[in-house]
Amino acid sequence: MAAAVDPDPDSGTGAGPCPEDPKGPLTIYLVKQLELAIRSFMDEALRPYGLTTFQYTALTVLQRRGGLSSAQLARRSFVRPQTMHEIVRSLEERGLIERAHAPGNRRIMEARLTRDGEELLAACAPEVQRLEDRLMLDMPQERRSAFRRGLTDGLASLTGRDYG
């Protein structure tokens, strides 16, 4: 399955020029195109495991953070709360996560990975790593760190949160 990405960023997409290179697209446009390509390839890589990119993201957030409400999980996974509700429901039905009342607040349900969820993430890890390696394949080693730093700096600038 090919990525749903415009092969010619200057093909009348309305992305606008980059201030440093008036003939090139805006950085935000390139980032969006990269996101769309990654999502397409991730969905393809995760399909044999019965996961979507959004489900995988939610599972990895829970793996790192654990004990999150659906609203917190939605914010950290970059989806709307309504979307996360459906994701949580499907992951819970599959036994990949479990929910329990938050300590001190019985109105809030917190999600945690189950052993099956941990095992599924471990099974997916090589496929996801292959995609990461493919993304960085043609990038010289010294630019990889700068690329990651640039992405985290931009994210921090927009959100006010530290991603380092």
C-alpha cells in the first residue's frame, strides 16, 4: 500500500512558500506530509496485529505513563476525547487494557496495559523499528540527532511542554 502523500509538494496544494526558500513548501506542510506517510506505513505494518496507528499510540502512551483517564490519554495521543472513547472501548474488549476507578476519585476510570497489551506491543516493536530505520535511512548520522532535536523543539514551542 503506497502512502497517501502528494509526491510534488509544489503541485498547487496551497501549502505556501517557506520563508527561507520561497520555492519550497512551508515546514508545517512538510511535517504534515511526513505524518500522513508515517501513518499510512504504520497502519500497514500494524494491520497483521489487528491494530491501527491510533490504537498503537494509545497503547504506547499507557506503557510509558500508565493509569490515565480517557481524557488524559486522548490529549497525549493527539485525538479527540470521543475518538479515544472508541479506542479505549475496543482495546478493553480485546483485553489489551483494563480500567479501574482512580484512587481517590470513583468518577474517573484509569486505563492500564494488561499483560496481553504488553506482549502485543513487544510483538509490534520490530515492525515499528523497521519503519523508524526506513525514515532515517538516507539521513546522515549527524543529521538524525538534529532532526529529532528540531522536531522536539518545535513541538515544545507550540505546546509549551518539554519533550526532551
